[in-house]
Amino acid sequence: MKEKEKIDLIKRNVKEIVGEENIEKFMKKGVVYCGYECSGEIHLGHFVTILKLLDLQNAGIKVKVLLADWHTWLNKKGDWDFVNSQLKLWEEGFKSVGLKAEILKGTSFQRKPDYFEDVLKLALKTTVNRGVRAMQQVARGIDDAKISQIIYPLMQIEDVKKLGVNFVVGGSDQRKIYMLGIENAKEIGLQKVVYLFTPLIPGLKGPGTKMSSSIKDSFISIRDSEEDIKKKINKAYCVQGDVENNPILSIVKLIIFPKFGELKISRPEKYGGDLLFKDYLGLEKAFEGGDIHALDLKNSVSFYLEQLIKPIREKWK
């Protein structure tokens, strides 16, 4: 793969890049990480960042996955018995998706004195209000925020330093945390990093919802059966011709096209016959113009998601 192709792969389907000017320089000895709270099911919302990690892996960059056990606990997602039980499931899940990643637990390095010395340095420079703002899209129960949830972003900033990475992948909801880190980089000796922020897939219930394992029928798990996938997709919000805040189209754009490179709409000849799309914009235009019925789109999405999830599900057994 030529260098330009690698750069294009790194940048595709990214909502925002901070530090883009350093991509070419860092590629030669590139290391990327993404951190995940270990709570609930691995679902399609996580798959956006997983596919981005696969893009970087295919571009020759080493991948680290952080199973953020301490962060999960700090963010009130469960007690330690729950968190530890989730760790095993998440580790097996990541091994099944095709990532050749170094998988680390947060507590494997976060307990060291020099780690927390840096966290305290960041605490000295961060107001309570700024800490809360950094967590607005991430924290559980932010209106009743606990001090633990303000420590959370400071630890996440220090993770970047301690993991020795020069690329970071995160959903756009992580942006305020990493921007706080950039502003205070000198305080802890944090070197320059390329931050790749991916879009978020709306919950299957439509506008105003997020894809979350804590919201019933809002997500598709990588352990869902073919029947579960079809049922959830058929119930999903997808207004005919509406391309805004459409979770089905988001799945097509952010998961199906990056994974399969195309999408085929299968339908009888009396309804226009099959359609094959090689790019997302062509499909979006056809859907907006009424050339594709929402049910036909849903049937196609269910088919492709089963092709994606079936081998993962079988490995996990």
C-alpha cells in the first residue's frame, strides 16, 4: 500500500482530526490506542472505532486497546465484581473481531505513583466546572456528578502519555476530554498526538437517543442472533426519504461501506429489481429521492450486519 493510500485509510469516515499535520511523520513508528469502558454489550456503536482501529492496523500502525476497568468503576457503571466479570467478556469480544491488538487493563499501569502524580498536576490546573464540561457527553448522571467523574478525564489524558501512543481514536463525545489534555500537555510532558474523532451512530430509536447497551432496543450487539438483528432493524427509526439523524443510514455509512465496500438492495423486478451501490453518497441520494424504500434498505442492512456479526458470534461461542 502506497503512503497516500495509507493516509486516506487513516482519515476516512473521521469527523475531525486534531494534529493532522503530524500524520505522515508519525506513521513510520505509529502506535494507536482507543479506550473502552467495560460495561454491557459490545455493539455497533463501538464498531465505528473498532473499524477505525482496523484501518490504522491495515496502514501498518500498531494497535493498543485499553479496557478501562478503573474508568468504568469511576463512572458509576458497576461495582468491582461486575467490572471484573465484564473484562473477560470484552477481552474475548475484541479477540473475535480481527484486531491484532495489544489488550491492556487500565489498572495494570494506572496504580503507579508517577501516574497519579501527573493526574494531580492536571487537577491543579483544571477547574471543577471544566472537569464537569469535559465529561458532559460521557458521564453517567452528569447532573449529579461525583468527584470520581472529574478524576476520570484527567486519568484519560494521562493514559495517552503512559501508553506511549502517537495516534488516539475516540468518538466525538471524547473531544472535550482530549482538548483539555492538549491545553495542559506541558504540565505532564505529553508529546504531540494525532487525535481521530469518529462520528456517533444514533440509537435505533431515532433522534435524541444514543446507541447504548443500557437502552433496550437502541443497539445491535455483536452477540445478537440473525433473528435479533432483523427484529431490531425492522423496528428501527427510518423515515422514508429522511437522511438526517437516520440510524440505518449511519450504519450503512460508518459500518457497512467501510467493511464491505458496497451495498446491494435486493428486490423483485416488479419493484425495480436489484440495485448495487459502490459508495455511500449514491445510496443516500437514491434514498432521499425515493428510489429506495425504507423496508428494502432495512432488509439489506440486516443481511450485511449478519455477514459481519456471524463469524464474530461463532468465534465467541
